[in-house]
Amino acid sequence: MRARIAVLPGDGIGPEIVAQACKVLERVGEVFGHDFELVTGLVGGAAIDATGSALPEETQALCTGSDAVLLGAVGGPKWDDPRLPVRPEQGLLGLRKLLDVFANLRPVRVSPYLLHASPLRPEIVSGVDLVVVRELTGGIYFGRRGRYNENGQEHAFDTEDYSRREIERVVRFACELAKQRRKHVSSVDKANVLESSRLWREVATSVFSQYPELESEHVLVDACAMFLIRRPSSFDVLVMSNMFGDILTDEASMIAGSMGMLPSASLGEGRVGLYEPIHGSAPKYAGQDVANPLATILSAAMLLRYSLRLVQEAEAVESAVEAVLREGYRTRDIYSGAPEEERVGTERMGTLVAERIGA
Ligand code: IPM
Ligand code: MG
């Protein structure tokens, strides 16, 4: 097949990890006989430096005109001054909104070869296979915000705001996903305090009633944070608001051993999906060939599966990653006691995965 993929490396370690995912996609193209056109564009701080905008019009056109978007990460100390009017994160948030990708899938699976990379005990993380469905285009990230003065005090506020429709479509998405998995879905909220969460729970309850084949539950977010550590393998699909999903997926990444292992797919009703690792741009590690490219490579696998419907190809990439881990290769974030010769850099890790596709 022919496909056009927009590639947005972004900032920090973004260009290095994205280069490895592109290497893997090119290899998939060769082995399976597909013609992938990878077109690079600017986003985040790199785009601000070049154009003044974190999401230039050219990038917007590139993304809406492609079959899928592969993104690295955005942000860095250079653009962190809170007084600056444009921020790299606007590029990412703007892109999610532009593509209307309201459902952000963040699977957490524990490779049997990485049981000891997690700070949690192996018997706790063993067998974990869950997916967080994070609402991505609403909530406090996009609600009304501002500053004002009252009684000589400066105030600032952000608003958690959800419509029935926004909640409905993401919960339905989670239920459809659960149907294809272990048929268990947990809706996460803070309904004991927040009005927006009470609406969330009301809508989730009504959507759940349309899926009698699923086992469903409501979990308060604070308790969920604890259960993720105490009994992560009891979860299958979890669905939650934008900010709860942001926070709990960083927590959940520790189950898999490292942020560097977690991919994501952002999907909507539109045609174009957005694929990115859940981690940030890690400016501290940029340009040193130490970042773990596996989260981005696994995001490319999700791109093959969800946007291009190339299931066999997606599985080939995932098996290649497993093979490399089985053989003992580790980047710095996941090596706990790996022998010297099996410690590899970003570039080499990408090559090892690519070589194992179709081998
Ligand atoms: C994520 C990131 C982003 C988010 C940042 C970089 C804006 O933390 O994708 O989880 O908060 O959504
Ligand atoms: Mg985050």
C-alpha cells in the first residue's frame, strides 16, 4: 500500500527517537512491500524558533493531508519562561485539537524480560496488560482560564469542563475496546467532589448499561492511583479525563519499568491518527544517544495497526521489540545489571529492532 506519514520530531530527544521509528517504518516498507512516504514537519520549540508559531500552518496542512502523524516530543528549558506568549506545548495541544483525536490509548504491558526494570516487585507487575483511554481534547487542558485580582490578591484559575457528548464518545470508545479484550472497564473520576466528575459518572453509567457483556466499575482517581501500584494486573481498560489520564499514565509507566517503554495512539472519528510516546522531550538527555526509542517505535506499530490497518506489520514490529529485549539489549533507562556489551544507545537500539523485522 501507499501511505503518507507526517513526521514531527519536535524538541529535545524527539529527533533521535523519531529517527529510529522512521528506520523501523522504512524496514517494514521494504519487507512487506509498502510505499511509505515520510514527510518531516516542524512542531513545538523547533517550530517557534523557525516560524514564531508552535504549530505553523504548513505543519497543520501536512498533518491534515496525511494518513497519520508520528510525533516525538515537545518542550525544553529554552522556551520555558512563563512570560513568553508562545509555548512548545501549544503545538502538541493544538495538533490534538486540530485532528480532533479525543481518545488517547496508552497501553501498559509488561515485557517478561523487563520484570526487574520496574521499581515494583516482579510478582506485582507480572502479567499486567491494561490500556488507559485518556480523553484528550477537553477538560481542564482546554477549559476557560485566566487571572484576576481580588482584595489585592492575584488569582489564577483553570476550568474542568466536559459536555455530555465529550464524555459519551470517549466512554463508548473504551467500551468498544474492552469488548475486544478481557471485557472489563473502569471509569475513573472524582465524583465525591467535582461536579464535572458527577456528570462523567452519570454518562459513564448510562453508556455502561448499553454494554451488558462488560463488567464495569467506577473508581475514584485517588484510589485508582493506589490500586495501580497494589494490583495493576486487575485492570483491563480504564477511561478517564484528560488530566487524570496524564497523571495516571506517568504513574503506570513505572509498572512497565520506564517512561521510555510506553507508546500511545490518539484517535477520533476523523481519518488521521496521532502517534507519540507518552514521555516528554527530556532535554537533559538530548543529543547524547542515550534515550530509549522503544516507546516511539511501539507508537509506530500502533500507527500501522490503527491508521493503516496493517495488523501483521504492527505485530512484526512488536515481536522485533520483544526479541531485542529477550536477547538482553537495554538502553540506559531499563538496564538493571545488563552486561556491558548489551547496553546500547538510541541509534543502535533502533537498528537492532529494524534488523529483526522479517529476519
Ligand atoms: C503527555 C504530555 C503532554 C500532556 C504535555 C507535554 C503537554 O505530558 O502527552 O502526557 O500533558 O498531555
Ligand atoms: Mg504527560
